[in-house]
Amino acid sequence: MAVLRLFLQLVIFGYMSERVLVAAFSQSLDSDFTFTLPPGRKECFFQTMKKDASLEIEYQVLDGAGLDVDFYLSSPTGSVLASDHRKSDGVHTVETEDGDYMFCFDNTFSSVSEKIIFFELILDNMDDVDGSDSESWKDYVHGTDMLDMKLEDIMDTINSVKARLGKSLQIQTVLRAFEARDRNLQESNFERVNLWSCTNLVVMLVVSGLQVYLLRSLFDDKRKSRT
């Protein structure tokens, strides 16, 4: 009987853990996107949000002359919540209402240079699961001690681990974007250094040839000898 009771506790614990995982990992959504913004163009994106949720937008200009872009975020009513003028990166967080939020990247001030832009969206409190459904698994644990472990403590621990993992993923994504921008900048500087080095080498060769020609012309005897 003791073995059977232990087996039933393990089954209940496994079912409870699965439900906790589903509830804990459905509270926030993260996504990122990289696109090319042509010169003289503006690109806008829309995100549907719910009331009492949180929308965080982080963007970076990875490549392009000046590494800058105009940005603004507007609410469903059309009011501008955040804006940046010719910046290379930025982070904005807003508490949302029901509706579609619009954020735009504007490169109309540049007529020749396209920009490669990376942005990341972090949506919090977007879970549709109501409290009655998320708490129904507690009915299965009555009459068991669960090794003196409280279910609330398990949920708090899983939520903490999930939040830290999400933050680590976000930091890694941002670091990759910084690395891509720095690499593009270094490659651009490398090409410029090579171009000007070749130009200076050609100029030095031309000047050296002219100097040799002028020196030789100074010592040439152009007088005709009579016989």
C-alpha cells in the first residue's frame, strides 16, 4: 500500500507540474525582427495589445550611413507616446489599453543611404487563462503531503526561473545586435582605410615619377654640339 500511495503521489505531482509549467510560461511573449529600410522611406508596424498589459520596444540601427533613424510609437487613439530623432538605438516601455499600437521607423531624411534595423518586442501580461482554470489543479492534491512542499512555492520558483531565462535571452539578443552593428562599422572603416591607402600609394608613385623626371630634365644638355 505504501508503494501504491507513493506512485499515486508521483502521478499527481507530474500532472500538477505540467499544469504549472503551462500557466507559468504563457504570461509573456518575446519576438525580434531585422529589416532593411530604403532611403527616403518609412516603415510602420502594428501590435494588438490588451488592457493592463505592457509593451516594450527596443531597436538598434545595425548598418547604414550615420547609424541613425527617426522613431515614434503611437497609441490606438493616434497620440504619440514616444519618439526619437535620428538616434542609433532606443528602448521604450508603455502600459497599454485595448487596441492596435503603431510604431514607425522613418528614413525620409536620407536620400542615398539605406538602414538595416533590428527591433525586439516584449509583451507582458498577455495571458488569456483565467484564475479559475489555472487554480483547478489544486483540487488534485488534497489529502497528500507532497513532501511538505507548497504548490505556491513551486509556482513562484518556476515564474522566477522563467523570468530570468527570458531576461537572459533578451540580453543575448541585444548583444548579438550590438555585435552585428560593430562588425558592420569595422568592415566599413576597413574598406575606407584600404581605399585611402591605395589612393595615397598611387599619389606617391606619381609624385616620385614626376620628381625623377624633373631632376633628369635639369641635367640634360639640350645645346647642340657643332662638328
